[in-house]
Amino acid sequence: MLQSSYASIGGLKGSGFKSVEDMVNNIKLWKLAKDNGKIVAGILYKDKHNIRKTVAIFTDGTKKGKEKFKNMIKDDFERASIEVSHDLLKYIQRNLTSLVKKYAIPSDKVSNILGKDIKIIDKYRYERDINGTKIIKMMLGTQKEFI
């Protein structure tokens, strides 16, 4: 499920890990959602500089999986940050519009939060290099110590 969730963008690109397997084996916090005992959605996190940051997300593609994911991500905006791009950015903008307005982190704060160079595109969108690919992203969540 994790790999198939990233297939449309060329697969999972685990920054800071040697491989996908290395990432999966070294991520200490996974949040999983089940339906009738079957995993239907999940979020993987890492702590960096005492910040909980979403590393990867996945669903099984079902309506129930997407619904569970939507609830998981809504809860996370209060206690974690997430960088979104591609289809996930479109999905969140379309389905969680009021939360995007509330939890979008200004682009000029992102470099400090990530400890990485970014190119600011507008108030909330920025571009950064991930494994040699420039990707447009938006950061959502709560990082009160930086804002």
C-alpha cells in the first residue's frame, strides 16, 4: 500500500534513508487505521529537532481507507507538520479547505522548520529538492515554536 500510494510520482522517495526498506525499518512511529481488522490507511512519522514530521502516508484506495486517512490527517494538524505535494496537496485543498486556511504554514517559515533550503513560490507554496527532483510543496500543521 505504501509503494502503490506513491506510484504516480515515481515511487516513494525517502529523504535521509538509503532505501525504502531502510526507511520502513527505521521509522519508529506509525499510525495505522483499520476497518474490520484490515489496515486501510497509515501515516509514518519521524522526529527531527523535536518536531513530529510526516514522512509518508498511504491508503488502500477504498472509500473507507480515504475516510480514515482524512480523519487521521485532520487530527495531526494540531500536533505535527506535513509537507504535501502532487495529488495529496490537491486532495487536501479540495477536501479540507477550511483546515488548509487554518493550518497552512507560511513559506518564509519552512526553511527554518526543515533546516533545508527552499525556493519560495508564494505565501504558502515553495519548491525544494528531494533526491534530485524539484517538487512544489506546502507545509501544514502546527509548529508554534517557529511561527
